Amino acid sequence: MQPVTLQNVVDSLVDNTLDMSLPFFRPELALCATIVILLFVRIFKGGEYIPSFFIAILGSITALILAFPAEGFESWATMPRQELFTGMLVYDTLTAFIRIFLLSFVVLFIILSRLTGIADAKDGQDYYALVLGATLGMCIMSSANHMMMLFMGVEMASVPSYVLAGIVKGRQRSSEAALKYVIYGAGTAGVMLYGISLLTGVLGSAHLPTMAASLADLDIPNLLTTAEGRLTVMVLVLGGLMLGVGLAFKLSAVPFHFWCPDVFEGASAEVDAFLSVASKAAALVLLLRVGAGLGLTTAELPVADSADPPRVIAVAANETTAPTQNAVLVKQVADSQDATHVGGGPLSPVRRFFVILVSLIAIVSCTFGNLAAYGQTNIKRMLAYSTIAHAGFMMMAVAAAIALAGRDVVDARTAVSALLLYITLYLFMNLSAFAIVAFLRNEMHSEDIADYAGLIRTSPLTAVMMTAVLVSLIGLPPLAGFWPKLRVLQALYMAGGPLMTFVLVAAALNTAIALVYYLRVAKTMCIDPEPDTRGAVSLGFLPAAFVFVVSVPVLIFGILPGPLANWTDLAVSQLFS
Amino acid sequence: MTLSDPKVYLSLLVFLPAVAALVLAVLPRLADESYKLISLAVTIFVFILTLGFFRSGAPIDFEAGVAEMQNLFNVDWIPSFGIQYFMAMDGISFPLVVLTAFLSVLAMGASWPITKHVKGYCILFLLLETGMLGVFMALDFFLFYVFWEVMLLPMYFLIGVWGGPRREYAAIKFFLYTLVGSVLMLIAILMLYFNSDLTRLDAQQLADAGIVSVEKGGDAAQSFEKWKESDLPLAQRYAEITKEADLTQRKQLHTFNILALQQMGQHTDLFDGEALWGKSTQWWAFLLLFIGFVIKVPSVPLHTWLPDAHVEAPTPISMILAGILLKMGGYGLIRICYPICPNAGYQMAYFVCFVGVLSMVYGAFAALAQKDFKRMVAYSSVSHMGYVVLGLGVWSAVADTGYNPDYWKMGANGAMFQMIAHGISSAGMFFMVGVIYDRVHHRDLDKFGGLFAKMPLYSGLAVGIFFAGLGLPGLCGFIGEVFVVLSVWKYSYALAIISAAVVILTAGYILWAIQRVYLGAEYKGPHGEAITPITMRELSIAVPLLVLAIVFGVYPTALLNYMQPSVDMQIDRLAVWTEEHDNRATASNPLGSQDGQVADAWQR
């Protein structure tokens, strides 16, 4: 063994970074390079003649190509989980999947921004640099394996978003939205940072797996028996809740959703699409990472292919770790384990805490979002509430995944696969909805639902596509939005137990609640008479083609979701192992 | 890929209207008349395709007198979710498929007065037809659900765009009611799916469920062995799971196959586990499914969407709603609720019958009170569909009757017959109301009168169709009603007496309506000058309906030949199940069957 000298440490660090980590980090590096080029190209002579759109689109497509696995998607089935940069980031199939997702979205998004003309020649480079910077932050968010990276990722994604919300200069609403967003974001980031410091203080590390191991060593059921131990647990709970505040802000989950409708109304529709699709997807994956990172250690994971039934392992683990002198408490713990069905092991209290918290917030977000959307007259505000509701629905999948992970890895993977399917199809639905809103805004300078009246007469394709997208957002077959809802409900059913059954019923009934306000928009466009004052509305060829391209998958995947589902299944095949 | 392949033929039948709708959507602008003509041609072609099944001995046909599923096929649709494209027809669904195709032709013919946005109307109408045909043929629970939902959106717009003054309210009410029902159905589907296990079925049961294909006269066990060796994905999963010798460790092989779920419900205890609050999985599944279907039927107290939807919908859509959409609820009860969850059905038999009788009585009284002609016909639908729920629910094959299934068979056959008969008579009644509404633009019963003098031919046809709805002997309505009422006699005297008395109420509101509309000295209401004799187009819609009403009334065997074997087989199976269930209960509890006692107590 080599002696530990500074030289050795530096050498191994360099080796680790250059040989192992950086190759996996190529798409992010491509994004960084694009941002630098975007910002510096104008310094050079003739640089101002290069349209920033081309640089941005070339850079993002390069990043996307680099993100595709070299050996094809089948290689995901055997891809091991790796920690990059000495444990700061994690590279697994989930990272690979979500990176492809985010970068594909960014490519579409840059085209949309170009088509709607929001990024004009003058400040295009700022706009694209901000978008790519936020995307970089989201990539880091969704591969975070360390509290530091978690915080960094959230901030890197948020700060450009604040500016993007106010990118339309000279509009008061837009500036107000940006300011609201900043203040809310800064506040929650501070709370989250405090929570992180509490957690790392008690657990002695900010590296998620190490934190999980120290949590397991703490032996929470035993801690609860002493006054001092209860204090420690209280600090942990407080830290967890504060961390949750930061995540809930990114997810716009109730009760940290207040910024969402205001920002969505004030910001331009394109930016709304970015916030509602990319930002939400990254935040959901981050939530899953936190839940799985703190709630599971590799030691207590049930082995998927083992001949022993998972439940036996769980019970045995429970028996060995539970202190015998506290029979009553053990029984209580066991009982509540039955209620939430999170499996056994030393970390089961953590998972239970996580599952209860996430599922309750999910139900409230989903129901509140759907109910609050009823009264909206502005389409962007309505879609903001719809986003809150959908984020709630997706959080249910996260809760189900963590609840299942302690018992049956295969089922837990199905739950994550449902989440990824949801995220992917949500991209098409929301991107086309906001794209239509943006194009219509350019045509008729209004974002009021009432002004869409009778649109089907003058612009039938737009109205039909928007109706299809809205119905898909409700989740009715045979449109694509149905399948992820179904998969999430299936995951909730598999998770079982009274809590999850309650979530299941609430989720299913929310589908019916959501019907009315989505349909109201469709009704306004298709049934209501056209106002006399409005002239003909037509999108033009390229915008119509864009809308067509992003909304046709809603129809195709509605009838044939198989290939997409296989892909998401592949992306979770190595998870939790 | 020949037309004699059920896969091709049935798919063509179901999806032809949808494809035509797509073609209409991309077609350049045509005259309104051409859209209607193309749609009519498509519906006629679909109807001819269904008539093709009557050519016995042809490469593809539907044989009368056969109880089992015919023209069955099974293809993977979404393998990763375990969903199959699985369709077939038996005596229960075949008459409904033909009725759907037939009424679609007539309803399209009745659509000629529609002049607003004709292209959109035709597209939505054709999409609706695909959904309706699909529901009756799908045997994968999920495929069924998808078709069930496919209908909602076209129906919403058909009522919402082309309806009467309160059309938007009526359309959203219809949508919301049905969606709540289908969400409950979705939960039930998940419950059944996650408790199902194909490995628990034996060779014969798998063959019956259409999973193992057996050649005519072949041996199920042999085919099963061959199937296990085959490289079908399902067979491989089956082999993989059954490799595990230890039964307690074995995984489950879930399925959405309705026939397989029926076998599991009747032959295994898979759905008997406790789900919530001491009730079994199948109890909850039955309850959720029952609510979902009964909303569609509709039964009191979940019927309130129907009068609004019917009154506001344009005439052809009212015909479709009353003639076909309501039948889906009844079809769901007989195809899904009872066979999959027999134990729950047994426990709740009296409740189901009570709901049926309540709808009959309430609907009839409500119809008596109406002043709006169309609303009266709508409430008569509530009343008449009550017979269907009652007939399906009379579980008289219990210990007291020596598990004699005959009366229940009579009830179920009556219910099925009533579905077809009501499909004919209610579509006819709505059409007749539409004919006069097109002329005088009001539906106030008190402002009619004397139409016989001005429109003798129309009035004669209308009276005939209304009599069919009334249940006059010799017309189609009679057979179903009398079967159902007779069958209840063996189940519960109280319900039998009430349901028999409803016939008087029915006669009351229909005769009174005929008196107020058609009889009387002269028409004094508004737009009297607009009353013109019935046109050829209207005649060609009304006459076939009346002819069918008479044919089925005089010669019901024509229909029963196709229907009865399948219905009887299902009831026989359920009767056998009841006996086994009671025996099991007695064996485990010497004091007597608990469930049986509950059911008995309910009866008295």
C-alpha cells in the first residue's frame, strides 16, 4: 500500500476525475462550452453576425448526441451505478435517462423560442445562455449524490429561471413575476440550506449514502426511548422538513406553490413551458434521489432475484435490530409499518417519514391544484395550477417507489418507470399546450381563455390539437396522458396499505375533478361562438408544424405506448441495486 | 390477412368508422351533403359487415345456438402492461353489435336536418360508432375500458355543439357522471388485475378463456401442453413462474382477460381476500363496477344526467344515447359484474334488484309528471332500463329453490331481450319526437293534439312504436317485461308485485301522451302551418324500427336463438357456483351458510 502523501492524493484525484468521471460528464461539458461560446463570441470581430440561435441549437444537439449511450439503449440493462467526482454525483441509468430527456426538451425548446421570436437578435445570447445554464443545473440536480451538489444544482437551475421569468423587458407583470420568484426562491433556498446543515451536522457527512449509513447506525427506534435521543430525532426531522421546503418550492407543491401561478402568469408562455416541464422533471428525480439516498442503504435492500421472499428478510432484519427491552415500542413500529407498508430494516422509519410526508403533500397539491384551476380566466394561470396538480400526481409515484423499495425492488422499479413515463409524456403535453398559447399570443395578443372563443372556425388544426392535449392532460384514453396515470395508480395499488389506498382513491377521483376546467377551455374553443371583433387567426406554417410535431406524439403514444414504456423500463432496470 | 380471419374482419368492423372519420378530417372541403352521404355509406357498410355474420357456413359467420365465444382472436397490444387486443362475440354481445350498427345507420339517416358544422358532426359520429362497437366486442378489460372512454369525448361535443338551449350544461353533466363512474371502474380493474393469477387456472379453464387455443373437438389438456412449449410471451412467462415449485414463493401472473377473470371469480378464491373494512376484494370490485355501470344504465338515484342529456341532444344523438349507450351499462353488469364477482353479486343480489325496481317505479312516476315530450320519453327509458337491472339481478338459484337456475335464466334472458327491444322502441320514440319537433319547434305535451288528422301516416307509426315501448303483447317490449316480471315471482313476492304494477303506470303515461299528442280534434299549438306529412327519409327510418318491433314481438325466437344459449350457460355456471359456495360455507360452518342466511334474510 502506498503511503498517504499529498502527491498520492492529488494523483488519485486527477486520475479519478480525468479517467473516470469526466467521460460521463461530456454532455454537461458540451453545455458549458456552448454557454461560454455564446457569451464570448461577440467579443471577436464578426462574431455578432453569427446568430446565437445556431450556436445554442448546435451546442444542445451536440450535448444530446453525447448523452445517448454509445452502445445503444440495451446497454442500460447491465449498466452499473457509478459515483463520479469522488461521490459528488451519481451516474446510473436514471441519470442517463433524465439527461436525454432534459436535453431533448431543450432542443425543442430552443426551436420554440426561435419560432415565437422571444429570443430576438439583440438579447438572444443572454436568453439561450440562461436556458442552457438552467439545464446544466437541472442535469446536476437529477444526478446529485451529495447535499452540496443538491444545493448547487437547485440554485444553478433556479437563478437563471428567475431571470428568464423577467426576460420580457418593460412589462410590469413580467418584472413582478421575476421579483416574486427571486424572493420566494431565495427564502426557500435559505431554509433548505439550514436543513442541510442540520442533517449533515447530526450525520457527520453530506454524502447521501454515507448519511444513510449513519442514519442506519443511529438506530432510530432505540433513540426514541431516551430523551436525548428524541432530541436528535427531532433535529433530524426538522432538517428533513427544511430540506423538503426547498424541494417543495421547486416542485411547486402545496403549501409552497404560491409563486407558481403569479410567475406563470407574468412570465412568457415559453418560459412557463420550461419551468413546468424541465424544472419539474429535475425536481422530481431529485426528490426520488433524496428519498432513495436517505431511506435505503445497499445492505438492507431486498435482493430481487434471491430465492428468499423479501418479506422474510425484512422481518428478520427488524427482529435483529429492534431492541427487545422496548416491546411496546417495537410493536408500535411494527404496526405502523403495516400501515404504510414500507418494509423493514433500520431505515424503515426514514422511509415511513418520507412516504407519509410526500404522499400527503402530493394529495393536497393534486386536489388543490385541480380545484384552484376552476376559477381561472387566464390560460397561463390555469395551466400553472394544472402543473401543480400534475406535480402532485407525479409525487405519488415517488412515494410509491420509496414505499415499495424496502419490500420489492422489482415493484419499486415499476413505480419509478411510471414516473419517468409520466415525465416523458408530460413533456409533449405541456410543451405543445404552452407552444399553442405562445403562438396564439403572438397572433391575437391575448392570453385570456375567453378570447379563444370559436377558434375552431378560423384555426381548426390549432383548436383540435389543443383539445387533444387538454384531454390528454385530463388523462382520458386513447390519448397518451392516460397511460402514466394508469401506471402511477398501479404503483400505488402495489404499494398497498391504508395510506396508499387513500392516495389511490384521491388520485383517481382527481381525474374526474380535473375534467371540468380542461374541458372548459376545449369548450370555449370548439363550441362558443366566435367574437365579431377578432379577425382570422392563423399560426403560419412553421409554428403550426412545430405544434403538430410536438402534439402528434400525444396521439401516437396514446395508441402505442409500448416502445416508450419499454424504454422507461430499461431506464430503471438497474435502480435500487 | 384474409377477410375470413376474425382478426381482420372484427378489426375492420370496429375501426372502419374511425378510419373514415380520419379520412373525412383530412379531405378537402366538400359540400355538407357529401359529408352526410359518405358517413351514411360508411355506417351502411358497417351494418352490412355485421349482416355478414348471418351467412351460416361462410368462412366467417356467427352460429345461432352456440353458447361459447365465436370469432375469438387475441393479439398482444401493449405487452409491457399486459394488455391485449382481444375480441370475440357471443350470444350476449352479438345482438348488441348488430343493434349498434343498425341504429347507427338510422341515426345517421336522422341526421339530415343537421346543418351546423356538418363535417365535425360526421367525424364525431363515426368516432362514436367505433367506440360503441368496440365496447361490445372487447374481452380484454383494458381494451373495454379504452373503448368505453373513447365514446365520451365525441358524445360530449355532439351534445355540446349540436344540442338544444341548455346543451353545455347537459353535455358536461353527462361527461362528469360517466367519468366518475369510469374512474371507479378503473380502480376496480386494478383491484381485480392485481389479485388475478393465470397459473391458478387449469387447462380447460385457460382454453375457455381464449388463452390456450383449442381446435374444434381437440383436447384442452393436449393443447395446453403444446401452448406451454410455445414461444408466445405469455406462455413463456407462465413457464417461468410455474418453474418455482414452492407455491408460497410463486409470483402471480396477472391478466386483464375478462374471460380468465370470470373463471377465477367462479373457480378460485383469488378475489376473496380482505381488501378494506372487512369486505373482500370482489365485494369492493363489484360495488365500484356496479356504480360505474349503473350510472350508464342509468338507475335511480344516479340517473339525473339522462333527462338533461336526452332533452338537449339532437334527435339522432338521443337515438344513439337511448338505443345503445344505455345498453352498455346492462352489458357491463352481465359480462363483468356478475361472472367475475359472483360472491359479491350473491351477497348484494337483493340490493341490485331493489335498485332495478326503484328505477322502474321512479322513472314511471317521473314520466307521468313531465310536460316536455322528450323528457317524458327520457324518463320512460329510466323506467324500462330498470327491468334490465332487475332481470339480471334475480338470483333465484338458491337453496330454497334447490339451486334451480330456470327462473333466473328467464330473468336474464328477459333483461337481454329488453335491452334489444328498448334499443328499438326508445330509438323509435325519440325519432318520432324529433320528427314533430322539426316541424313545430316545441315539445310541450299540452300544446299538441290532433296530429292524427294532419299527419295520419306519421301518427300511425308513432302510436305503433309507443305501443312497443308500452309493452303491448305482440310488440317487442312485451316479451322482455313479462319474462322479467315472471322471474321475480320466484325471488321476492314484494318486488314482483311492485314491478308488475309498474306496467300499469307505463300504460298510463304512454297512453296519456298518445292522447295528448295524437288524438284530439285539432292542433292548436304554435307553428300549426308547418305541419307537413312525413317525408320519405323519415319513413325509411321509422318503418324499419316498427317492423323490427313487430317481428321481435311476434317471433321472439329469432332473437332468442342467438342470445339464449350464452345467457343460459352463464346463469348455469353461476347456479353451480352458488351451490358449491353454499356447500363450502356449510362445511366450514355447520350452522348453515352465512352468506346464504344473509341473502335469505334479505328476501323476507
